[in-house]
Amino acid sequence: MTTMSRPLLVVRALQLTLPRAAAGWLFALLTSNFNRIAIYELGIAAAVITTLLGLYHFLSPFEVIYGRLADRVPVLGRHRTPYVVLGMMLSACAVAVLPVVVIPMSQDPHSIFGLTFPYASYFAGFLVVTVFGIGFSMAGSNHLALVAEVMPEHTRGLVTALIWTVMILGMILSLVFIRGYMPDYDHARMQSLYLLSIPVVGGLLLFGLLGVEPRADKRAPRKTTEKPHASLREFAIACSKDAAVRNFFCYIFLFMFGYSLQNNIIEV
């Protein structure tokens, strides 16, 4: 990492917040719009929708896998940016498809797109959210790794706090727009709203990542004490033996479990 001037440092910090603003848009649609419409307007069982929206949390282990993949396999000379773009666009496309899937879920759980088998539409819904979760995991780990790699060490804490703040602000602003765009449920309006996810996320990624990551052949060698070929099993064993890591994992697990358990209910 080369030394950056203060103006460039500010620009890079602001750029790195934009992918999380894109995540804020997607979360606003999922937890404050799709959730309410599916349960309240379409009458789908709350247990089904809550389980559906909580599914992506169980895909978090993919973050480790995609992080290691990005470490070892650069795309177009970059280790992080392509994975962030691909992951976020996968998630955006999955959200854009949800209005097409939710109607069969409410009308005939056993049929979708002319296919009939037990709980076909539910299966399709869970498949779409699985794609969302995989994409989000791919983008999330590599976005934070990008912050660590391009920002000076003394700024990383501040930049990370700024990123999460912008994500929350992104959710709030997205909710204002969503409620203005569709004050009352209308399926055609819902479809056009969810399709906006693709250009909204794509535009934020373009401005947020353009010029941020240097090519791998121009980057300073990384300083690391990690074994270059440590297996996932060795990594898991090392983490399980570290009391601080175990305690922090338990804290985060309980916090996210409690938050997710009540959030989908309160939003409705």
C-alpha cells in the first residue's frame, strides 16, 4: 500500500462506504418491505417468511471460503474488487426475482412456473434467498478485507465505523424512497421497485470501487504471519483454542440471533 495524501484518503474512505450503502438498500427491501408484504398483504405464514429471511445468516461460513479464494485467485489482476462486484450483483439479482416467486408462494405452494411438486414455490423462494446469502457472503468478507488492505492502519477503525454508519443511513434513505415509490401494495409497482436493485447496487459499486484497489502486480507485498497453505480445519482448530475468539463468536452469535428473532416480527 502506497502513502496517500489526505484528500485522497478522504475520497477513498467515502468510496468504501458506498458498497455498504448498496447493502442498506437490499436490507431495506428485504426486512421492511418484502417481509411486510409477504406476511400482511399476501398472507404467507410468518414462520415461513421469517425462516426464509434468516436463512442467509447460516451461509456466513462462505465468507471464509470466498476470502481464501480471493487471496489465492485474483481476477483481472485484483484480489477483492471482482468478488465484491460479483457477490453484490448476485444478491441484487436475487432480490429482483423475489416478487416473481412470492406470488406462487401465496397462491399455490406446490406449483411454480408450470412445475408441480411438493412445496415447489417455497423451494424456489429458499433457493433465491440462498443465492442472495452466498453473494452477500462473497462481497462482505472481501469488502472488509479491501478496507484493511488499502487504508492505513491508523484509519481503519474510523473507516469501518463510517462504513456501518453509512449502511444504516442507506437503509433509512432507502425506506423513505420505497414508501414514496410504493405507498400501497401493488404487484406491478413492487416488481419495478425490486428491479431497481440492479442499477442501484451497480451504480453504487461503480462509484465505490473505481480506482480503489491497485493491481496485484503493483501492490506492495503483504506482511502476514499466517501459514500460506493452512487448511480450513487447521484454522478452525486454532480459533477454537483461542478463548478470546470463542467468547467473541458466542457474543456475536447470541446478539445476531436475538436481533434477527425479533426484527422480522417488529418490522411487520
